[in-house]
Amino acid sequence: MNRENIYFSHDANAMSDPKCMLLIEQLGMEGYGMFWGLVEMLRQQPEYRLPLALLPAIASRFKVSESKIKTVVSAYGLFIIENEEFFFSRSLRDRMMLMQEKRVRRQLAGIKSGEARRAKALAPKNEQCSNNVQAMFKQCSNNTEQRKEKKRKETEFLFDSSLRSESQINSSSPLTPHGGTDAASGGGGGDILNYYDLTPPADGIDRNFDALSRRLKNLKVSESDFKSICRLTNFGEIGNKVWALLGPVELRKDEIKDRGRYIISLLLKKE
């Protein structure tokens, strides 16, 4: 049995209390024994009180008369009568409230101490988890940068390869000079074709080389870039992605320094 469930504090000099002294004077140690017997019974009750109706049974248990037990309860101020129905000891209640407060404080202190111990025990694990998260984040960042760098190098490689191929083509088999075959351009070339000295092939493919030439000239692309763009777009083939690229480039032409190379890089970029 838990000791706290049956314990209550008891002053060593209780016998010297004036109320107890009068009790002993009139009822002797028998009366003093009845007093402490009642206090012990009150201690075991949930609200530390007993019904007055129980006094005859208590007197029988104590082997004393009913009148004596009622006198101990009501004549010396040792107990308080509540609504003519119950009686209790104020001194006992005060002591029990103090004991319960101490118990609650000990419980809270124990909980706080346990939480501190658990936090201390988990600290190395939390630190390890934090380090793992940071390492994973760093690895993810490195992987992202590596993918960006790889993509940039691939674009540069494709761009350089295109320039090298174009250079080889220009040195080994020059583009056919314009010979006045305007019908082959799908709409005529005029001064623009003469300026760039190019003629698209007469292969029946639907293209608008005239519009491509005019827009590239307005963007002031170099002749070598113009030739590369022509070959990459099959001389302005209808449906080629160059037509979707030209509009945004024209809107930002003042921001883009080398517009020809920029268009080539977009054409070489994988979807």
C-alpha cells in the first residue's frame, strides 16, 4: 500500500493544545483516544469528512458510549459540523492540502527532470540527423549544379560543333550564289538574297526564306550566323521552331548582344 495514501502529519505537542487539554481534563485519555481515532478515520475519506449519522456505529467500534463520541465531535471545537450532516477537522484538511501540493510539485519536478534527461539523450541523435539533412541538401545542391554545368557544356559543344561544321562546309563547298532564280525561294528574295548571296534548294518543301532573310537582316546577324541559321532551319521551313523564336528575340534585341549566336543556341537546344 502506498504510504502517502494512509499518512498524515501529526504534531508532537498536540496534547498541549488548549482544546485537547480540556478534552483530557473532562474525558480523560479515553476522550483523547477517541479524538485521534476519528481523525484517522477522516484521513481515509475522499473529502476528509464523515456523516454525523455514522457516529453510533463509530461509538460501537470504539467500544464507547454514543453520547461520549458525540461530545468529542461537538463540544471542544476540534471538529467542524457542516450543514448538520457531516463533520470534519480543519487542521487535517489544511495538512492534507499542503501534502498534496508538495506531491504535485514533486511530480512536476520529476516530469521536468525526465524531459531534460531525454532531451540530453536525444541531443547527439538530433545533431546527427541535422548533419545528415545538411549533407543530403548539400549533395542535392551539388547534383543540381552538376546537371546545369553538364547541360551548359552540351549546349556549348553543339554550338561549337555547328560552327565547325559550317566552317568546313563553307571552305569545302561554298553555298550556291544567287543566280536570279527567285521562284526557288518561295516568294522571291530581291536585295536580301543578293545581300546574303544565298538561294534555297528547289525541293518542293514549304518554306518562307524571304521572310526569314528579312527578319534576320533586321536583327543584324552576321553572314556566318545567317548561313548557320539557314541550314539549321532548312532555309526557313514552315513549322520549324525558328518562327516561334524570332518574335521574342525581336522584342529583346536591344538586350541581346549577339543575336545570331543566341538564335543558333536556341535552335540547338534539345526540347
